[in-house]
Amino acid sequence: MEVVYLFCESSEVRIPFSCYDNLLIRLFIRQGGIWDKEGNQFVFRRGFDAKQFARNFPGIIARVEKSATTPIRLFGFRERPWEQKAETCPVDQGSKIKPDKFRLTNIAVPVIPDANFKPLSLPEKFPEHLQAKLEEALRSRKYSPQTRRSYQYYNRLLCRTLQKTPDEIHQEDITYFLALVERDREYSASSINLAISAIKFFYREVMKENSINEQHRPRHDGRLPQVLSQDEISKILAMENNPKHRLLLMLAYSSGLRVSEVVALKREHIDLSRKVIYVRLGKGRKDRCTLLSEKAARFIAEYCTFNNIETWLFPGQIAGRSLTIRSAQHIFDKAVRRAKIAKAISIHSLRHTFATHLLESGTDIRYIQELLGHSTVRTTERYTHVARRNILSIKSPLDNIL
């Protein structure tokens, strides 16, 4: 698609759309567009800045038109004629167009097969017997279930995206694939590094090849962790009335736990007398101990007694299973919305906040490293960049002037 028309009305902005273009579809949805099946168009509600949005189209002409009460009259994209699907009845320029009966001609992308705008599912090219071999290689080295799923996913994605079997893929194909997912899927540096690790493991351990050892890894983004204030933590906990959900958020913050570690907690992992939480098989399949606050300990004692907790501290909807990571994230997101906190944060931000608040209170960084389960202190040192302990005594020059 080379031209996009945005028709502005009093209550909405409409974009007629007749061609399958995955990049544009994602852009429309990301900006709040709603697909109108009857009108074959994307609709944006009141408050949508059409002129600003028109500047976001890379290499595409975007035309913003003011729509009157009379029907829209189109002459086609770049004066291209409209073509009727069923009948060969010519359409006069300037006539009213019915999007469900006509489509654009001379466009180098296929017409949308349905109105759901889901990417066309490409056939799988990663053979099942190689998937089984990869699973065996991962299990024999005692890789975690999450790592096994990730390695299987990235190798399937590689073959499906390139539409090649593993023995047909070469070094330049992998470079192209990594560039593609970075551009179209906006993968972060850590996701690309994980994809490289998955692909290298498969070719080295299963295919017995070293053809991609020279693949350069992207540098990690130098982003600082997003941290909440104590007042914001109080608001989040106050907004959660469900005792189970409140305890989950309380432990994630007060003990510095990862979300996967919180949902995997069992009653036997809590030592109320010593105020200790035992984290079993955390990241890197390592056990560790972390602290349990006095308030959280009292809350746990009442919670377990009242809810008759015997195994999982946070049982899920399916009997015998714990709460899922996605559910825990959803619980956090709801509490943040209720607390009206505008920061771009996730439940993992509670762990970042735990470490930062300990640093600001004067706790030695080595102790924080042990509590978080970091292999090296270098990982923990990034919290020194957001902790305010060393800069609280520094006054801004503006304060001296005023």
C-alpha cells in the first residue's frame, strides 16, 4: 500500500483498508484502531490526532481528509481505478465506493482473506523428529521448562519465518531472520540474544554443526530499572482488597522475589519462626533464602489458616496447580490502574524497588546480592544508578538561587 487516506469526522477517524499489510495492521491496532468488518475500515474514536498519526507511516503517503455529511467519494489510491470483484461493471470516477464489493488493483500485496487481520499462518518447517531431539538434548542437561519452551519456540520460528528446514538454513539466513524479528516484531536485545542462544544450541548439539558461531550478539540496552516510591507501594497495596492478591504483591516487594518465584511458593517454603522464605530452584536452578517481613509473616499466618492452605501458597483455578505468571501480572496491572500510577511498570518492578529501597536505607550491596540471588555483584550494581542514597545531600543549583 503506497497511500493511506484518513477521513476525519466529528466523532471518529476512518481509514479504509483493503490490503493485507502486517506492518500497517500492527500500527493501526497499537494506536487504538478498531476493525469495522462491515465498512472494511479501521475506526479511531474521539481524541485521535490524525495529523500526528499521518507522520508515522514510513515511506507511505498519508492524506488527511475532512469528511462532510455527504458520502465519501474516492477516485482510488494514486488515481488507480477500483475494480469490482464479481461483476465486470465499470465504476465511474467520483461514484460512491462500497468497500465490501471492491478492492484495489495493482497492489503488490495479497487481498485480506478474512476480517480478523491475523497474520497468515505459514506452514511449519521444523520437523517433529528434530524437535524431539532438541527436547532430549535440553532435558539431558537439565534445562528449566521455561528455557526448553523458549529454545523450541525460536527454532520453530526460524524455520517457519524462512520457510526452510534446518539443513537448508545458512549463516546469512540467520542474520536475515534476526534483522527481520528486530524490525517487524521489535525484539529487544535480550530477546535477540536468547534467540541466538537457542539457534546455536540446536545446531551445535543436535545438528552437530558450528556454522553460526560467528553470529555477533547485540549489546544490551543500557536501561535503568523503573522504581516505585514508598508512597506508590502503599497505594498499590491499599487498592487491592483481595487477601490472596494483596499477599502476592506484598511478598514480591517485601522479599524481592521474581514473579515466577512468587507463584511457585508453597507453604513449606515459609519459615514463620525464623522470618525466612526458601526459594526453591529459582533462576539458574539455584536455591536461596530471602527475608520475610514481620507484617507479611502475620498476614501469611492468618491467610493460611483462613483459606486452609496446605500446598500452594497461591493456588490457581485448576486444582493442584499454582497461580500462573500471567495472572499475577494481571493482578498487579489492575492494582496499578486503581492507584492511578502512570509509570510504565510491571510486577517485576516490585523486585527492582525492593533492591533500590534497601540500598537507600544503607544495606550493604553484598547482602542485597544474596537476597536477590544474583551470581555476580555487577548485576546488583545497576541499582546504585537509581538509588538516591548518595545524592540526597546534594542540592540543585536552582534551590540556591530561589
